[in-house]
Amino acid sequence: MTVSAGLLLVFLATSAICVAGIVVIGRARRAARDSGAGGEALASRAETQRLLAANWARVEQTARSNGMSEEEIERVRANVLGLHDG
């Protein structure tokens, strides 16, 4: 085995180890980022609408106390409760 063949083998082994490390670290970071939300999935739009509709009195009270106009509240109510015109 010549010196150049030995150096090539060392270079290829080092490169393979670096690539494997990058892949493992990337997967670990992605897993940590995904579990950072407490493992809870994001609520779907339908679930959010059901929650708002079930608690509409509280939603309306909070909207008024934060300065939302009656027109804006009516628009939101129509969207949440499915009363908007097609």
C-alpha cells in the first residue's frame, strides 16, 4: 500500500464520519425542535372554531374590552359560527 493510497483511505474515512455526524446532529436538533412545543400538536382550524363557538360569550367580552368594534365582532361571529354569506 502506497502512502497516497493510505492518505486517501484516511480522508475517505474522516469524510464519512463527518457526514454521519452532521446527519445525526441534524436529526437530533429537528427532534428537539419538534418536541419543544410540549409534544402537543397544533390545533386544527375546526378545533379552534369549536372552542371559540363553545366559549363565544367570553370571546365577545374579551373583544369588547380590547376595543374591537361591534362590526368587527359581528364579522368574527359570522366566520366562527359559519354564518357568513357564501
